[in-house]
Amino acid sequence: MGLVTIGLFVLGLVLLTLGADILVRGAAHLAGALGISSLVIGLTVVAFGTSAPELAVSTASAWKGQADIAIGNVVGSNIFNILFILGISALIIPLAVQQQLLRLDVPIMIAASVLLLFMSLDHVLSRMDGVILFSGVVLYTVFLIRHSRKESAAVTSEYADGVEVREEDGQLRWAKNIGFLLLGLVMLVIGSRWLVEGAVMFARGLGVSELVIGLTVVAAGTSLPEVATSIAAALRGERDIAVGNVIGSNIFNILCVLGLASMVSPAGIPVAETAIQFDIPVMIAIAAACLPIFFAGRIISRGNGVMLFGYYIAYTLYLVLTAQHTPAIHSLNIAMLWFVIPLTVITLAIGVFRELRKKNGSA
């Protein structure tokens, strides 16, 4: 049973990662040919493509009635995306933040997170909730694409160079990229099934709740494409894609992944009390923290990266200690509540104050 479980889980992760990579390649090349800017590519095509594992896993889990994995996967992935992926990417190279992220995309991410909490207060995401969420991602995507068409051809050609789009015969190129999309989707479907089955066996064998498994192992596993994409983008200097990938993925996870999962679930998706009281509020707080971090200097510095990554370690440690019912959880709570969080708030406030003074001085 142990080898079978590990084998299913590892094979599921491999198929998910490869399938997402193939899917993103096809989608990015198609989008590049259609003329969409670098930031919008990161927010839509790349973000949605790298979130395909979350979509496959949460939808499959909801269909099978494994609600905790469906919810935990999305909430855990969103927390992982900001704290771990942006943290690591910023450590590699400070990430520039465009004005559009501050004015539109980050507020939409925060609003979607708050909407999820509001919908979860009755302890279930109904099919109607799913329709509302999914309608949101359709409107968001249509707006971004229509807006991107107004941008300059120079930005589009810059993105085309970044993803190394090769000039091939038109029909062959389209057929090849559509083939990538279909192959990637097939691999995602199979990989998601194996990953979910392996995760459930882990949960039962270790006596850990499915919610914790979804928030940690499954969430990190399905976020591997985002990790690879954002780190590679940071190394190539494609900072718009690195940041846009994370923000777009988080929006997609809530609106599309949970939207579709709620729609396909026979009786909606039950939401655990723990998720309502702790995990979703943590996700909202982290999303809201992006505003002052992004606003201060319009850059995610290496110092910010250290802070974000440290918070992910603390969050994961909290989940593990809570699951084991260890007395050490009390000390961690005190340290976070009375030292780490206040220090973070003060640091962010100072950064925002300095940015406002700089703006007023230059006005």
C-alpha cells in the first residue's frame, strides 16, 4: 500500500508538471501570435495555464466528494503562490510592479478572496456560488484581452522574443500549438486523478486531515508549474510575467477553479469551519499585504522576499504543529501575534509612508 501510494502521488505530480508545461507552451505561443502584452500574458495565459493542475485536482476532488482537498488546494495554492513563489523570485532579482497591478489586478484578487469568505459563511459553496465566481473570471479575462489589444506592438514583439516564438508556417504552427494544448489537458486529467488518490491515501495513513493535506502537499504540488514559470521568468528578467503569473493564478484559482468545482459537485462543496476561521482569512490577509508591498517603491525587494518566504515557513509549521496537537503551537502563536505580525505591519507602514513622502516631494 505504501509503495502504491507513493507511486501514484509521484506519477501524478510528474504528469501534472509536464502537462502544465506543455499546455503553457502551446497557449503562450498562440497568445503571442494573437498580439497580447507581456503583463497580460502573465495574468491570463501563463497564469491560467499554470493553474490548470489546481483546476484539474479541485474539480476531480469536488466530483468525488473530497471537499477538503478541493478547498484546501485552492486556498493553500494562493498562500503558496504569494509567500513562497514571490518570495523566492524576489530573492533572485527584485521584481518591478506595474501600475495596472496596483490599480486593478491586486484589488480584484483581494475582492475575490473576500467574496470567497462571504460565500463560505454558510459552510457550502453552492452551484449558484460557482456560477457567480465563474462569471467573474470570464468578465475579468475579456476585459484584460480587450485592454491589451490597445497596447503597442513593441510590447507584443518584446514578449514574443521572451518566449522565443519561432516563425513557422501558419497552419503547421497552429496545429502544433493546439496539439500541445490537447496533450497537456490529457496529462493534467490523468495526473490529477493519481495525485488526489495518492493524497487521500497519505491522509488516511498518517491520520492527518484531508484539509491539511490539501493546504500543504497538494497545494505545493499543483503550484510547481507556477514555481518553475516565475523563477524562470525572474532569471530571464521577465519580471512582468513573474509577478503577473502569481496574481493571475490566484484570481483564476478562486473564480474559475472553485467556480467550476462548485458547479460540477452534485451538492456543492462543503467548507470546513477551520478553513472559514483560519485559512481563508490568512489568504485574505496575505492578498491585502500585497498592496503596501507593491506600492512601496513599485518593487518587491529582496527584503520583501525574505519576509514572504519566512511567513510561508511559519504558516506551514503552524499547520504541522496543529495537526500533531503539540504544545509548541502555543509558543508559535505568541511569537507571531506579539512580535512577527506587528513588526511586519510597522515595516510595511514605513515603506508606504516613505513612498508617499517621495511622491509629495516630487509633486
